[in-house]
Amino acid sequence: MTPLLANLLCLGSMLVWAMGLPAAEYLIGPIPALPLTAMRMSIAAAVLLPVWLLIEGPARLRAAPWRRGLVLGGLSFGLSGVLLVMAQAATDPVTVAVISSAMPVIGIAIECTADGRRLTLPLTLGLALSVAGGIVSLGGTLGAVDLGFGAFCAAASILAYTLGSRFSVTALPGLSAWGRTTVTLAGAGLAAGIGAGISALTGGPAVQWAAIGPTEVAALAVFSICGMALCQILWIASVSHLGIGFAALHMNAAPFYVMLFLSLLGQPWNWVQALGAAIVGTGVLIAQHRPALARSPS
């Protein structure tokens, strides 16, 4: 896979992830965080499983490290999914996307600590532009960002998701992106399902089934299939090639993508967030710049 294709896959992942956040607004309230996460992850895994089977065959599914992948998915993506829904329930889609802009810093820090990645000048400049683009993308929404419990949940969700993305590649080296994504999302759905069952048995908030209609079902499909299954397969494929640090640089354009889809639903276009996305894109290009090797004399 070329770096250009990997970056395009990452950009596509951010687009479909952002598509899922407005869809979640139709679901938060009628469906509590744990059941919603269990539904989302389970639907995503159920959609990916037959595709994986068709592409790689039953032998690959049987040979997959299911136990390790299920545990990894439950502890990372399952926890991240629950925290994300809790964050959005306490705040709004733009605030969640804004807090998510910390992901490049987390990703680069992990690679510097674990892999010995050096903070080169292009990488430092690219990271700075990515963060600056995220700040610019705040625009007029900066004062509306909730820095309370919702922000804490969003930050914890991003940390769990970043670690899970890295470990999906490093701890499951024998699997393709299809396998890594399917196994870990199945683990996330299982963990969230167990949590939802325990919550129901102990008197936790229940799903308001009477409030679930065709609109909510369609929103759940978008939230699960686009905002998780498709997003995750593109994301893991790009992380496998770029690494979590470079891939995470794309996250700071998320406020623009969220605004893009909200504008399609009737909200006004925000040129400041568009500028922020352009700055993030410039940072991605600079961070991945590699100087050409000097030609040896003939």
C-alpha cells in the first residue's frame, strides 16, 4: 500500500466516522450508553464477519487469535464506545470532535515512548499545524465546548481508542485489516453486551422501545455500519501502514467533517472550520515528508 492510498483511507475513515456522530443524536436518550454501544459494535461485527469470510475463507477465521482479539476489543474499543456515547450525551457532536483533536499528540507520544520515534523537524511542524488546525476549527464553537464530565469521557474514550488501534496492529500481527477489525469489534460488542445485561439486571436505565421508529433504526444503521464498521476497517488499514501517530494527525480535521454533515442537515456552513481542515491537511503532508536521499557521485 502506498502512503497516498493509506492517507486517503484515513481521510475516508474520518469522513464516515463524522457521519455517525449526527446520527447518534437520534439515538442518545431513547437508548442508554451501554445498550447503544452493544448494538453498534455487534451490528458492525455482524456486517464485517461474512465479508471477512468471503474474502479470506473459513480457515483464516478458525486460525484467528479470537481470545486475544476479543479481550483487546472489549478493553479498548468497547470501553471507548461507551465513553463516547456518554460524552456525546453530556455535550454535543462538535465538542466530542474537538476533544478528539488530542489524538495526534497521544499517538505520537506512544510511538516516541514505545518505538523510539524521533521528533524530527517535519514531524514536529506537522503535529503543530495539525493541533493549530484543530484550534482554528473550533471557531465560534470554542465557547460552547463543555469541559466538564463530558469532556473527561471524550478524552478517556480517545485514549482507549488510540491504544486499541495500536494494539490491534501490534498484538494481532498475523491478521489482515479485515480480521483485526472484525475480531476486536466482536470483543467490543461482547463486552458492552455483558455490561448492558448487568446494568439491566441491577435496575439501570432501559431502552425506550416505544421511542424507536424508522428514523431511529436508520440512524442506528448509519451509526453502526458507516460510523463504525466502514470507519474501522479503513482506519485499521491505514494505521497498519502509517502507524498510529501519522494516522491520528487526520483526526484534527474531524470538526470540519462533523460540520460538513451537520450542514447537510440544515445547519450553516462554517468557513473557519474549513480553513482549519486545510491547515490540518497541510500538517499531515509536512509531517510525512521525507527528504530525498542525496545522489552518490557518478
